[in-house]
Amino acid sequence: MFELKNKEGSQYHFTLKAKNGQVILSSEVYNSKAAAQNGIASVQKNASQDNRYERKTAKDGRFFFNLKASNGQVIGSSQMYTSESGMENGINSVKQNAVDAQINEI
């Protein structure tokens, strides 16, 4: 499920949660609800394409990934993982959950 949140005034942010409620992808802050909804649509469009995932290692050795649109812009980032296999499981979870996820506006 996507959770679309109004942060302050006209600023919006969304997260993608797995079926167990764990956040698996977080967006940047958008300046309008429509822009955040477009971000969700972009996640749904790009989630199934493995080449859209940028796999990274933080300075402290933990792993994370960014999901990018076709223009190279980051549309969502993961949490930090202690292992590379955990990160790959996170990517697989986004692939499985994003395409037909419902949007819950909170």
C-alpha cells in the first residue's frame, strides 16, 4: 500500500509499505498533491524494471537502493540494510508490491 501524507500546507510525501506494514520505499517531499500522485504513478511504472534500481553502499557499510525514473531522477529510496541480500529482498518487495498497490491518503 502507498501512504500519501500531507506534511505541511501543500507539501506531500509518500511511502510504499509491504503487506506486513514495513516501509520499503520513501519519496522526496513534493510541493503539491498532484506531483506526489505522479511520483506514485512513476514508482508503479518503473518498479518492475530491474535496471531502474540503483544499488548503493553507504559509508558505514550498510546497503540501500534508489528507484529511478527513465530520466534518471530518483523517485524513491529504501531504508538501510545490514546485508546486500536484505537490500535485494527489499527490491523484490518493491517489485511485488508497487504495481497494483492501493493509495491510502492520511
